[in-house]
Amino acid sequence: MIRRVAIELELPSPRKKISYKTADALARIFELLFRVLPGMPEPPLTRYSVSLLANSTTLDISAARNDLGYKPRIAVEEGFVKFINWWKNTHPIQG
């Protein structure tokens, strides 16, 4: 999904890999710095985001569909397209 987002937004695809341990340590440093420095926004990397990127997660909604009659408002593909369009409209390309 990350590669696809990069392609759609005409950004370079990630090419380098770092270990989970390294990414987690870097995220901890960012979180600490952004906590103690006044006026800083959310860190560019958090332990939560490292975990999301490092661990594949597939959620099965079949029980919600079957037991509760749940029906997603939009499909994954439509959500992806909406996200890409939103990003392009709210983050002008610099360069």
C-alpha cells in the first residue's frame, strides 16, 4: 500500500529498510524531544506508527456483516482513491 501511495502521489518509493529495533528507538527519541520542546507538533515518527508499518494487519469484518448486518459505506479501493484525491488537494506539490 505504501508503494502504491508513493506511485499515486509521484513520490519516490521507499528503497531502504531499517530494523524494527532501530525504528522504534528513533521513534522513542522523537517522542521524547517533541514532548519536552515547547510548541512542537506531533513527531514525524511515533512508536505507534512504527508498529503499524512493521506489522501486517488484516481485519475480518465477516462477523459484523453476518451478525449485525454491517455494510461498509465505501469499499477499500474507493477509500484509497478518495484519500489520494484529498491528499493532492490539501498538500500542494512543492518543487
